[in-house]
Amino acid sequence: MIIYTVNTNQYDIMSDKHFFHKNVKYVCFYSGEINKVGKWEYIKINRNRNSLVQSRQYKINYFKFFPNEKTVYIDGNRLMKKNFVDKCIQIFDKSDFAVLKHPLRKSFLDELIDWYLISVIKQKDFKKIIKLFEEYNYNYNTHLCPHLYCIWRRDNTLNRKFSKQWWKNYNIFKLRDQLLFSLTLQQNLYTPLIIKKDNFTNKLNHFKTYQKNKKKVKNIFKIVTNVRNLTPKNLSFSLDTLKWRKIESK
């Protein structure tokens, strides 16, 4: 089993608080200069003009770097606890593909509004995103909101096919990867094992991170209504989406 992370353009500060298991290989792909701590094998990659897309390339296309392996991707701002490896072994005993379910976001619209809250997209972008999902006759009622800071994959034909399609979808917008992951699930009729609770990592703040634009919060419910008007299908929205970003609804 290989546990790996990606740290492009100094997005995270590497922590020395991880618990490392002696029988597991740990790999960190990085660009630029970072603080090298812990038992990672640090592999330097050429800096790309778009460090976000570069990081997703390694996150999504696991099989290009670790063929015929069981891999666990973990975000750089997650600390592995003592039971992390045992949990990974248990997951692989049950499934070749697993992801975490987001604890608060529940719907497609929750995810889309979250992108807006953290300034990943603007209001004008809602239409083209909805259009893409409508082209695939997306079933919003079965939408999964994954929490993709951890991904468990055993290299096999199905997982390679999924990752290739996910990468293709991701490159349509080249933004965050959650919505396109969910689209890929429906395109492939593929269902991962869903992990509902994380008791095996702790969270740190990213060294660099998205900043929410507070001006947008004042008219958020009007914006939700406008997005709903872009499709005849029902789009549910949860106030927990605002809680996740520590925004008070008004």
C-alpha cells in the first residue's frame, strides 16, 4: 500500500505530526521549495503555470505513478492518526474504491453554491455548469457530495477507466474536482464504498487557501433561486452549506 500527497506551489506546510507506519510507503509529489519533514519520499516535479491543475493531475491519475498498487491519496492539510493505516487496510478488505461523504453538504446545489462562496466561480458560470450536467441528463436526486481529501483505490481496469473519465471531465472547467467526480460516477454507473465518518485524520489549515467574498453572502438566497431557474429539475439546498464556511444566514 502506498499513501501519497501532492504539494504544488507551497500550498501546504508539511507537518511533522503525522503517524507513519513502518510497513507503508509514503510519497509526496511537490514543486518549488517546501519544508521536508516526516518519512515521505519527496519527489520533485516541474513547476506548472497552473499549480491547481497540476496537483489534480497527480490526485486523479494515480495509476500513472503507482501502477498495480493499492493507493491512498491524502490532502496535505490532513494529519494521519495512529489508526489511519489500520483503517485503510479495513477499507481495502471491503472495496477497491472508496471515498468519504461530506459531513454537511448534501446536494449538487450545495456543492455549486460552495464554489461560489469561496470565489471559485462567478454568477455567470452557473449557467454553463448546469448546461453540462443537463447534457448528460444528470440525476440530481442521487448526487453524492464526496469529501475528496482521502481516496482509496486499488489499481484495476474499472478504477483506471473512472480516473481517465474524471480527468477528462475535470479539464472542462479546471476548477475544483468534486462536482466532476460526481458526474463521472453517473457516467460510469460506478459506486464507491462510502465512508461516512472520519476518526482517523485531523485537519490543519492550508497554508494557502480560497477566500470567500463576503459581499456575495448578502444575496445568497436570491442567487439560489436564480440557479434553480436554470433547470426544470428540482435542486435542493441546505443551510449547512453556509455553516461549513462559517457564514450566518440572513
